[in-house]
Amino acid sequence: MPQMAPLLWLNLYMFFTIMLALIIISSYFIKTPIKMNPQTNPTKYNQTNWKW
């Protein structure tokens, strides 16, 4: 392995770090959503009839 050119090592290092960053970022966006407790923040609908 020491016979490899330094630019090849740099290329492998950059490829590894970019792929690791992409995996971490994609796992953040693809993760399953957490179920929220519906009793924590109930929504109130104060609707009134429109009077012409």
C-alpha cells in the first residue's frame, strides 16, 4: 500500500469523506418521522358563519 501515489490517497480520502457526509445528510432527511402525542397541543377551530 505505501507504493500508491499521494494523489491517489488524497482522492480516496476525499471520496470517503464526501460519501460519509452524504450518508449522514441523507439519513437525516430519510429518517422515519416521530409520532407526536395529540394531547399535547390540541388545535382549536374558532369558526363563525359568514354574515352578508
